[in-house]
Amino acid sequence: MQSILHLGARKVIALEPYPYSFRFAERNIRENKLDDKIVLLNAEMVRIMK
């Protein structure tokens, strides 16, 4: 499976709402030297329905 970066994306915005998983993902991004390509936010996407 190819990642979105391998498909040509210049930057990826990732959302991770759980603090433990966020720290794990943060470390993973840093160790793989992807800091300049991935913006990780400790947040969740919420869909509001009327």
C-alpha cells in the first residue's frame, strides 16, 4: 500500500484526538524525518448534523 506522500502530496494534515496515540504518532513522524511533510494536530474532526 502506498502512502499519500508517495502518491504526490506535498503536505499531509493528520488528526489524532487521543493523547497517547498523538505522542506515538509525533515520535514516529520525527523518527522517519517527515516533520516537513506531515502536520499532526491533537484534534478530532467532528461532523455536525442539523
